[in-house]
Amino acid sequence: MITTARSVPISRNVVIPEAGGPPPRIVTTSWDDGDPLDFRIAEMLYARKLPATFYVPITGHHGARALGRSELRTLSNQGFEIGGHGFSHLILPQCSRKVVRQEVEVCKHSLEDILGKEVRMFAYPRGRHSSVAVRSVKRAGYAGARTTEMFSLDLHFDPYRMPTTIHVFPHSKSEYLRNMARAVDLGKAWKYLRELWHVKSWIELTKLLFDSTMQDSGVFHLYGHSWEIDELGLWSDLEQILDYICNRKDVLYLPNSGALAHRSARRYLPLKNHCALEG
């Protein structure tokens, strides 16, 4: 059970491999919107020693109650990373340049004031970002920013367009295909096109993607929203997936910023206004 008592942060139990070693197998998870039900996810993760990044808007998601100061400190003290998700969860490409900067910067300063530590990661609300949003995130001092692009298992990615692997949500095959077409690494994403037509559930697809990471190295990134999981009754599905991915040998279990530190640098395409499958 998650309590307010301090404990050894989960991420401190991770052993970082030496430089020049084999490519790592990394597992990271992230959870958006700062809903109070995030505590239920945190308890499930903590029981399995799985790190995570919780992306939190200051004023809450669409009028919902946001995690309070003491709740955020509790999550942080238990070893979970807290990231920014905008001050009021506005869709950044729809905002003026001034509002974008305010959403990004005030969120970071507010969270750092609450936590008493640096906030290194940002997640674009609903995954939507633009060149203005990316520049604002960089200018604010974040180390990276996560999108909602799926089907990525690669260590090669832009730190300010960090992709994911799978969303805790039963998307239709057409929705998966639409997201796949916007994936960071099309070659790797299309590898799963044939398998996609045969899988019967998001759980089966998730296990397929995870197994690929275990075979070939890379980053497996699970993300979701606690309020959405609750509305759709996906708690037992999530528990099944967490049991499947935890406690594997030769795997680095890291928060998003830790996974970011292991990415392989390369040149990236020019950034345009972008929206992946919303989630």
C-alpha cells in the first residue's frame, strides 16, 4: 500500500550497464492526467517494483480533481517520477505562442515548488505537439517530452518526441493502423502489420510487442490513464500485463527520464504540427 512514509525509491534499485556493453532491454511506463486513481496504479506498480512517470496537469483533467500537493509528494517519495502535463491540460497546437509558454513553464515551476526537486519530463496533452510547443518545452528546461505515438521499440528517437509502445486501451485495428502510419520508425512499426490482423485483444498485442523487445533489445513503453482504465473496467487486464512484464532478467526498469538517457542519438526530420492517436 502506498503511504506517506519515505522509502527507497524504486528507480534506485536499477543497475545501469557499463558503456560499450550490449544494447539494453528497457521497460518504462507512464500515466497521464494526474487523476486520484493514479494511486491505484501506483500501488500495482510498487508491488511489482516497476518504476513509472506520472504526468500531471496542475488544474486537473477537464475539470476533474487533480492530485494535491501531499499526494504528489507521496508518489515522489515512493520513487515515482512526476512530469509536467501542462498547467490546465490545453491542447498546445490550438493555443497562442504566449499561452503555450505559460502552460509549459508555469506547470514546471509549480511542480518543482511542490516537490522540491527538478521536473525533467513533459507529456503533450493528448499527444498533440507543434514546433512552437517543442521549442517551449526545450526553453523551459525539460530534458524530454513524450507523445502518444505507439509501436515504437527503438532506442533511436527524438527526446522531445518520445514515442510509446502501447496504450492501455482496446483500440480498433483501424485505429492502430492510423497510429502506426504516424510512427517514429515506420520500418519497425510495419513489422507488426501482419501480426496485428491476427491478434484478438490489446493484451495479446502488448505481449507480442514486449516479447519482441526481450528478443531484440530496445524500449518497451506502456502508457495509459487511470480514469480511463476505471471507466472501461480494465484493471484486471492491466494487472495481467504488469505481471507479464515485471521481474525479467537482464532488463532495465526505468522511469521515462531514465529511458531517455539510454536513447541512441541520430539526426531527426524537421518537426511539423503533429497529432498521433489521442490517448
